[in-house]
Amino acid sequence: MSVLRAIILGAGYRGRAYAEYAKDHPDQLEIVGVADPVQAQSIPAKRYWNDWRECLESHPEADVVMVTMPDNLHYEPSLMALKAGYHLLLEKPIAPTEEQCREVIECALEQKRLVVVGHILRYTAYFAHIKALIDSGELGEVVSISHQESAGFWKVAHSYVRGNWANSKKSSPIILAKCSHDFDLFVWWIGKKCKKVTSFGSIKLFRREMMPKGAALRCIDCPPAVERRCIWSARNMYVEHDELKYLFADRSDEAMLKLIEETEYGKCVYQADNDVPDHQTVTMEFEGGATVSHVMTGFTAQNIRTTRIALTRGEIVGDGENLDICRFDGNAVATGVPVNYRIPNRSRHGGGDFNLVSEMVRMLRRADPDEIRETTEQALQSHLICFAAERSRLAGGRIVEID
């Protein structure tokens, strides 16, 4: 089989993560070009461009365009690539608005192109095992799902207070930027569309009026007595600890010091340009009557997802790594992890990064029009829930029906 050729628009963390697949599987995927105004050459390729528009206007020979730029730069290049005949691997979200998301998916269906959105969780062994258990019927039908996304206190401060997704007007609402992964799981597990949504959420802590007395605008200028007591000190998060360094191409201490001295990542979390909630709850009703409760909170010690699924003949309880499965009749559960997810790989998110790219390669080589259409259509469903949830939250929790 021929090697698929890919162009990457955006050489940030997500672009580099998908590019690593080509390094490990040169018989399946080749990165033939990269467009990025700052660090394009951090990904090995034959050609480089400073601008995504310049890249696509040159009509490079490729099969797939991977759009891994900031959220507000997804819409235009996605449409342009689809109309030029490329398939898409599109980092979530599809676009920042519902209208734009619908337009991208409609264009893909018209062009008969595949759109794989970066909903990496469904490509992990853990979450695929839950899907297999539900589909097997061993535990009956889904009645309700209680799910918490514990975002981690450091991750929320990095991405949703100081970072790229801190302001919904410049990127996307947090429920879309962070939780579309989870809503994709619910749509995938239940296998039906969501009908109604209600949501509540707010900024509990990261507001100017909560700022400690004496704190400065930037952590680097904060009095030592104040900074030492601050959990979210930028010096502590980026220089003294390693949890977030994997997100940057240059992880040296010098680069991290420059980061906190000159960029948004060095600003006080109580004085940032953030407007997205630091906690939000969403309740959903699906066709057939199944209900889902989803909690996203940034005030947790771990960055994990915990799930409890009640079915008519059993229960599934998971902590993000291990599943406790119970059949009410006392019999053993026969369904295990799907074969194609049993082989571990070195990518992040439980192997989901590489498995997603592998699945895209498989679908394009198989070229089944029904599978391509179904995958492309389903990518939109999680986004519709997110937009409905945000409308509900802004309206004080009123019920929003999804069309």
C-alpha cells in the first residue's frame, strides 16, 4: 500500500505529536510539508512555509492536511483544504462557532472527504474497552453516566487562565476546548444523539478580587513572601517543576525563564485575561432516555477522568486507568479490550495520539465511503452539545434543545 502524504499546519505541541507517528511508521505516513510562522522546522519535512495560506495556495502534493493551529485559525484552512481535495485531521475543536463547525462538516460531506477530529480518548485502550463492554450487551443498556473531568490545578492555570484557551472570545469556550473529548465519548458510547442540555458554571477563584494582598502583575515581580505562598507561581510551575515543559519545543531553564518574564504564562493568575469558568457542570438527555452528568473542575490534585456507568444489567466504574465491572447476575464478564488497542505505543494520552493517526491511515487506505461519511458526521455531535451547554450556562442554566 502507498504511503500517505501529510501537510501539517501548525508546529506546536499537537502538530509535533502527530508528526511523531510518521517517524515511527514511515511505511504508512510521510510528512511532506509544514507551515508555521515560528517553528516549522521543529518537524522534519521536505518543504516549509511561514504561512498556512501560502502553503495551501501552492497546492502541495499530499493526501491529508493536519490542522493543528490555535482554535480561531481552524475554520478557514479547513474549508480551503477540503475544497482543494485534501482529507483532514483536524485538532479539536472543528471551529470556534457552531455555524462554522456545521459549514466545515457540510463541506467535507459534499467533497466526500474524511474529517478526523482530534478526539483522542476514543482511541485509547481504556475508553475503547468501555465502548466494547456497552456494545457487547453483557451489561444491558445504558441508563445513566456520571462523569468527572478532574482537570488538575496546574493544567487549568496553564491552559485556561494564562494560556491559549483562557479567553473564549479569542479561542473557544472551555466546555468546547477542554470537554469536547468527553462529550465525544458519550455520543460514541451511547450511540445516539443528545436531545437536551442544561449547564451551570462560573469563575470561582481566578478573579482580580481574589488576588492576595501585595501580589504583582507578573510572578517574577511578586514579593518573595507572597510568591512562596502562591500555588500558581509561574516560577514554580515552569522553572522548578517539569509537569508542563513537555508542551514546549525548547524546554531549557533559559527558555522557561524567558517564558515567565515575557509571555502570558508569567502573569498573575488573578490578573489574567481569562473569562472561561474554572468549574462547570452539564446535564444531558439522549434519545432513548439515557442521561449523562458531566463535571469539569480545575480544583483537583490529579488530571484524570472518573466515570460511573449504570446499565440495566450491570455497572462500570473507572478511575481513568482501571475498570471495576459488575454484572448483576454474578456471572463473569467476557468482553475485553479490542484487539487493535492491545499493543501499547510511546505516544501520550494512553497511546491515543498514535492510535488516532493509525485509524485515519486505515480508513483512508480502505476508502469505504460509508465509514468516511459516518466518521465525519459524528465528529460534529460532541460540538453541538458543547455549544448548547454554553448557551445554557450563559442563560442561567435554562434547558437548551439540540437541533
